[in-house]
Amino acid sequence: MARPGVEITATIGNQVVSRSAVLEWENKRIDAAARKLRLPAPPSAPVAQRREAWLHAKSELGDDEIHRRLTRDVKLADTFARWQSKVSEKRRACAIDLTARGGPDAEFFTNWFEEITFSSNQDAMELSCPDHFVLRMVGGKQEVLETNGGSPFTALFTIDYDDVSSLTTAIDPRFPFRLDGVARSADGTAIGGVRHQFRDTADGLHARLVVEFPLLILGRIIRGHRWHLACEFSNWIESAAAERP
């Protein structure tokens, strides 16, 4: 469950969503992710325990075997993403806001996130959401093998945090800290990207989280990925708070 002293609330669409609702979503996605990898789901337990058990199961299976089991999904997702991006260069934004009272400040969290990303800390990256199958640095870019929100397929792409050339989401000057980069398919096609922005509040942190998808992406994927964002960043914020001096 949530760590003491950190109160996280998500705004998804126009709805304010409690931390407990996001944890319920996460618990269900553990079962769905286990089915995707053809593994038994962790037994019934508090979600924090199931989260750790699911990370252990993925680690035991290994990155190569996870890639092998998801090969068909990846090929289909890659074909669709490249086709959608070539039809139109416009993007459809998947956006939510998180507020964390008592959490880390914006600068600490941004630095913490960059450290786990660029050091290729797979445990920290993959623990944060059941649908994170492999997240690691390869050749200076982040390799991401995950199920995006409400998609029936698992996608494989890279995020280049040194490239923001094709992002369409405007920088909000009220948010001084950012994590952003372009997402590319296996053949290098720009298929979207991320622009996550952070600022301090009087009692914690405000995160504005945006993932850019191809314009023709299905609405169900956008709706599902809002919950994915709420899950992963809530868990990351709690983990960063636990390491704050």
C-alpha cells in the first residue's frame, strides 16, 4: 500500500481518482500481465506483496524468454504503430495529473527518475507497473517492452531522451522540470513520445504526465493508458519518497 506520509491523487479526464482505486487497477493488471506471459498469477495478497511477487516472476523468466513469448504481439503492435504514424504525423495525447502531498519535491523526483532510468535499474522500472515487461537502456536509449493501457498487444519501442524533435505537446513554463523524449519503432519511425512535467506545490509535487500516440490510436488504448500512467508514477513517487533524505 501507499507509504506513510505520501498522499497521491490522480486526475484522469475530469475525474479525481483515489490512490486506492489505482491500486485496485494495478491488482487486476497483475493477473492480465501474467496471462500475457502464460505464467501463473501471484496468489491473493495485498497488492504490494503481489507486485513484488510479479517482479520476481518476470526476473526468473528472464528478458530473452519474455521477448520470445511476446514476439507475435510485438510484430502486430509495431506494424500498426508504423502504419498509423505514416498515415499522419499528428499525435493524440494521453494526459493525466498527479498530486503528491508529502512526496518528494520536483527536482529530487526528476533526478531520482533519471538515475533509475539511465543506470538501467530494471527492478525499479519494472516494479512500477504490471505491464512493464522489460525496461532497460540499450545503446543510449531506453528499450520499452510493455502493454500500453487498453491495447490487446504488447509493444516494443525505444525512447530517446536526447531527442524531442517530433513532440507536439507544448512546454508549460509553470513546470520547471521535465522528462521527455521521442518514441521510435524498430525501424526508427517516430511513433510518439513522452513529455512529463513537474513542479513543486506548497505541500508536495504536481506532475503533468503526457504520452503522445499516433493520431489514429484507439480511444480504449488512451483511456487504459491513463491508468497505466497513474499506476507507474504513483509507485515511482512513493519509491522516491522512501529514498528522500
